[in-house]
Amino acid sequence: MAGTKQGGKAAAATNKAKYGADFYAKIGAAGGKKGKTGGFFANRELARVAGAKGGRISRRTKTAA
């Protein structure tokens, strides 16, 4: 079952049973705390502008109407 959706769900269930329901939240938080470069959070205005640009870009293809 390794590498399948079913296997992934089984692994997630096992991890939650062994380490608690918040297992994935804990490892995500740990990864976020390890970062030292600041990222977008260091410049909130830059993050806002970049997010707005990304939100305007359509992933749908243009079709002739």
C-alpha cells in the first residue's frame, strides 16, 4: 500500500494515534519556527502586493467567445 492514497490515509491515522491528533500541526509549527530568514513576514507590504498580483492571475485558458 505504500505510495497510494489509501496507504497515506493509513499512515496519517497511525501517526495521529501514536502522537496525538495535532501531530501534523506540531511538525508544521516546528518547521516554521526553524526558519531564520524572515520570508514575507519581514515585509508585510511586499507580501500584500505580491499576494494581490498572484490573485489577479487567471489559470484558466483564454477562449474566443
